[in-house]
Amino acid sequence: MRILRDSFGLFLRPLAPKETDFEFLFLVVSSSIAASCTLWLSLGMPWPECWVRRLTGLPCPTCGATRCATSLAHGDLVGAWRHNPLIFVCYGGTLLLNLYAAAVLLFRLRRLRLANVPVKVKRALSAMIIIALTANWIYLLVNH
């Protein structure tokens, strides 16, 4: 744990008094969005339309997110990945964060917090995000 704390500024600590409970907020918001989207599509409401694709004929970086979610709901992991790999990873990350948040809330565990993240780590994470977005968009442009 010392390596994580020194290198990345990652700490485990109890929730401080009057501190915002980010785990609770994330779990409630992400679960509410998932439930409302599921209800929307199960009622046969119209699928969201991509305005970028409609105007330019080219997919935007998030094109395929709805199809990815639908494929995941049907257990088609390969199909979900093909629709939009980055969104697939984001959905997986959201699931992991929801499991973490549920465990923290149910068992009153200490919370993971980032503090004093070194500038070098922030720059590396920013570069990785830009590279992932760019690579995903290139994938969508080539394959759709």
C-alpha cells in the first residue's frame, strides 16, 4: 500500500464527517441512468440518434454506445466490443466501481481516495485518455 500511496497518492481511509459520499452518489446516479435507459428501450421508445453521424455521415467517438449496452444486456461480449471498444471498457469500469461502491456502503469499509497525485502521473493519465479516445474514434471510422 505504501507504493500506491507514494507513487499515485492513493489512500484508504474512513469517510470524514461532512465529506461528500462519492461512492453513494456514483452508485445511485449510475444505477438510475442504467435503469431509466433500460426502461426507455423496453417500452419501445425511439433509440437516440447520433447528430454527428446524421450531419456528417461519420461516427462520433461514442457512436455504438446504445448498441454496445444492448449487446451486453444480451450477453454478447464480442458484439458489444465491436460496436464501441472504449464504451465497452467504460461500461466494465462502471460495473467495477458500482461493485466497489456497494461493498464499501454495505460493509462500511474504508474509502479509496486520491490525494497529492504527482504531476507526472496526471500527465500520463491525460495522455492515455487522449490516445484511447483517438484510437477508438479511428476504429469507429474504419469499421463503421
